[in-house]
Amino acid sequence: MDEAKAFARKFNDLPLLAVQIGKAIMDTGINMSLKDALELERLGFSLLYSTDDQKEGLKAFLEKRPPQFKGR
């Protein structure tokens, strides 16, 4: 249980929208053909690329600082 909790804590600092959409894509895509699953992944990427969190992540990377994600 301690190992599972330590693994789960790694997700605390990640952008919430990306984690939620990534999980939904994996849950749905597992039952799809590869072609359809890749299309679903592309749509998820397109959606996430337009978020404020994506912009913050890139800006933080370029400024060599930890990102401050807001879930938007």
C-alpha cells in the first residue's frame, strides 16, 4: 500500500486536465482499433495543447522553474 500511495503522489503536481483526459483516452482506447485509438489520442492532444496549463508548462520549462498548473 505504501508503494501504491507513493506512485499516486507522483500525479499530484501534474496538470489535472492532462491526467483526466489521458486516463479517459487510455480507458476508452484500450477497446478500439489502433487506428481509432490513435485518432482519439490526436484529438486529446489537440484539446490539451490549447490549455493555459500547456502554456504554463512550456513557459516554466523555458524559464527553468517548476510549473504552477491551475487546471485550465
